[in-house]
Amino acid sequence: MNNGLYALDRSGQSFANYFQIEQVLYDSRSKYQKITVFDTADCGRILMLDDFFNVSTPMEAFYHEPMSHVPLGLAGRRRNVLIIGGGDFGVARHVVKHKDVEQLTLCEMDGQVLDVCREFFPDWAACEKDPRMQVRVGDGAAYLKDCPPHSLDALIIDSTDPFFNASVLVTEDFYNAAYRALQPEGVLIQIVADYYFYKKIWPDVLSVIKGHFPACRPLFFYVPFYVLGSWGLLLAGKNREQLRSEKITREYLDSIGGVETLTPEIVAGAFSLPPYIRNELKDFL
Amino acid sequence: MNNGLYALDRSGQSFANYFQIEQVLYDSRSKYQKITVFDTADCGRILMLDDFFNVSTPMEAFYHEPMSHVPLGLAGRRRNVLIIGGGDFGVARHVVKHKDVEQLTLCEMDGQVLDVCREFFPDWAACEKDPRMQVRVGDGAAYLKDCPPHSLDALIIDSTDPFFNASVLVTEDFYNAAYRALQPEGVLIQIVADYYFYKKIWPDVLSVIKGHFPACRPLFFYVPFYVLGSWGLLLAGKNREQLRSEKITREYLDSIGGVETLTPEIVAGAFSLPPYIRNELKDFL
């Protein structure tokens, strides 16, 4: 072991991802949370929020590509997209690759996250120069309630884990507003949790969303540096036909350009629940 | 943080998986390596070899099911199977689920690993009572050379990472012996490495095996607790038709019984290289 600074990203009672820090670039508390940015020798530049790993430069595509290209490939059209959270601009930079997106709104609660990411992740924040994009600082759940009915084609909820600060984003009230704001062939995607340490949250979240969206399904993608390397997303739509992985074709992915982590087969694999999860969640699907 | 014992499983220069230990059950040096077994609060019972994480109880199926059911599903028949390494009995316990396996030989170099696993992972070691199974202590590469030509249907190399002790298992000599021992529709599978910290080993291993096996391909499966949660296996056969993921059908997986982590779509996803890996390895595939 070497002297110096380390960061732990703990899960459960006995596990953590452990990073040796090369240099801390930012470490301060905003009105909402602690924001930390540091460089490492071979894990890239890392953003932590409230001492939980959020994102790092080498793994961003593994998380942001599914969060953007999957819902946009399933939505009936992709003119108007809303991102709630996503203050690192990571999802937004992939959404603006879609030429048929006419309007992208990013609604981030914490303006200080936006400023920190503009400074330390400038390649990601560069997308805000795109004239189709509008960045708002404020409560995403409140903003969603004000969206005109049937106005959104895709709603991407890129929050911190939905059991702390972001727990408002998995409530009856929130899903009600989401259903109202989405057009009939609109799609919602939301970060939930892994299925090892946080498996207990899945039945809860599925029970709530099922009361609002007739179609919903968990997806598990490989996301290095997230706990145990697999992260669960929740997809929801107004009809079941909407959520078929077959819509994510090679032609669609090629049309986006520069996709690094997805193939149609990888997406179909993420849609397919392994038997042990399917058994445990069978009453909630 | 709590007082007490911790284990680090380091990768690269700045990353480690970090486990808080509940109780150390075994920690001793054999003729070949250091062997450690400990219990944790919520990561199960863990085996480390030479201070590297090897396997734990809750994740064993994620690794052992692909290592057994994928090659056995692709081989022309599955009468005679050889495991080199695999002294924790983890792969063997899944191989004996196949009723058409007539003979399974496990050749483990380190007899002390076998004894430790018999004591501390008795559910896994129970498979050695199966009359079709033979356990040998010795050099797997030497044993392979003595196998009659065309005698093996599947060869499963479940070693430690092939850049330390097990580096002999990725040599010209070894692949030459493997090709000779496998029947014309036989299949080899081998643990290699993840594709983040150990990406440099992939071109080397692929270059060597390509000179012996006309068909070979890397597969990446989700394996929690392995570094970053994705582990790369290398599959090889004597003809390209042999290695199609379509052969791993739902009927095949159902026929095994009790498969927890695999579906045909998950296997097809593991066979599909993400664009960034495909680009980097294109000269070696």
C-alpha cells in the first residue's frame, strides 16, 4: 500500500470499492450535498456526491449510452426529451447525438454540481452549447408537473440512488406526473440500483410504478466502477409493445454514430432477467 | 469504518475491492501458494489464492455456469470432460448436472486447495462422490499431453489468472496439446481476464491460440466480486460453426435444471463484443 489519500465507496456491511487518489481537485459542500472530484492513476477522474461514487471518465459511456440510446430507440418519436438530474452532462452529451431531438431540457437541482462539472468535465459539459439544449436549475419533480400533458417523448431520470435525496423520484406522485407528461408512445428510464446489495428496493419501486405505467421492466447493464459492476435501470411505457429490445437494431445504433458499449445483442441480454432475479421478482413484473 | 480485519483485492495502480472480514477460517501457505478462507457479513465465504480473490459463495454460479454450460452446450457431444485447475469444485458441480457426461476428470495442481475446499466449501466438493468423477492431483498441462488424441469433448481451464502461476496455460505448447486431445467437435474454455485493467493480455493470448485453433472468441460475463464485475473467458474450437451462441437455447438450459444466471439472450450478449473492444482487438479475432 502507498501513503496518501484513498476514497471508499461502501455497499452493504462488508464491501467497498477502494480508490487511491492522485489529486483532489474539488471537495466542498453545496446547499444539497457534498461534491468531490479527484484524479486517479488508472480509474480516471471521479465525481463523488455525498461520498458515493457517481461517475468517472473511463466508464461514463457504459452508463450513459444505455440511459440515452435505449429510451430514445424505444420512444415513438424523439423530439422532446427531459433529463431530471444528470448535472454531470453525461446523459445529455449522448442525447444531443440524435439529430431528430428538437428540444432537450436538463433540470438539475444542484447548480453547484453543474458548475463543478463545467470546470472539471468540460468535454461532457460542452453539449450545453447545442442550441437545442436548455439547462435549468431546480426541482425536477416540480418541473415535470408543469410540463404540458403528452409533451415529452422521453423522460430520463439520472439522479443519485433513489433511496436517499432522490427518493421523491420513485413515488406515486412522481410517476403520476410522469405518465401525464409523456406522450402515448413516450418512454421513461430511471436509475434504480444493483441487484445484490440493493435488491430490496426493487419490489418496492416496481409496485409503485406498476400502478401508473402498464409496461415496465428492469434492465441490468455492465457498468464498471459501479458496485459489483452491474447497475439496474427501470424502463416504463404506456404500452407493452413499446418496450421490446428488438427495436434497438444495429441500424439504429449505427445511425447514432460513435456508440462504444452497445450492440443489439448486449441490449437484448440486458433486457433478459437471469432466472434467479426473474423468480424473485415474479410477483412484481 | 470498523475495527478489525480487512482484505484488499487490488487491480491496476489505483483500484481494489475491499472486504471487511468477519472471521478468518484458514490462512496458510501450500507448496504452491497462499490459501485464505474467510467469512464476511454479506459477501459470503471467500477463497483467496496468493491474496487474490478467487471465489465466494454468493457469486459462484455467475462464473461457474458460463464456464461449464457454455462449452458443454457447444461441444458436439459431452461424454468426456477435463477440468484443469478448478480445485474449489465449483465448475465440477455444474458439469455433473449434465446426465450425458460419462467421465469428468479434475486435475488440480495443489492438493491442499482440494482439502481446504472439501472442508470449507462442502456443498461444492460433494460432487466428487459422483461415480463419473475422478480427482487427480498434478500438473494439468502434463496430464493433457498424456490424453489420447481426440479423446476429450470439452476442456475447461479454471486456473488462477493466466499471467502468474498459470502462465503455462496460455503457451504454444499447451494449446498444441489441447488441440490434439480434443475431438473434432470439442471445445475449450479458459479464464483470461477482465478488459479494463488486464486488456493488454488479450492480444497476446489471442495471437497464440489463433495459431492452433481456427475458431476462437472472447466472451465477457457479469461476475460480481471479480474486478469491476466483468470477466473475460476465451472459447476455442476446431471449426467456426462450433462456437455459435444460438446453440445455447432455452431448451438446452432448461434441460440442465436449476440454472440461475443464464438465458439464451444473456449468453448471446456475452458473445457480442462491444464496439470499443471489437475495434481494439480487430486484428486478433
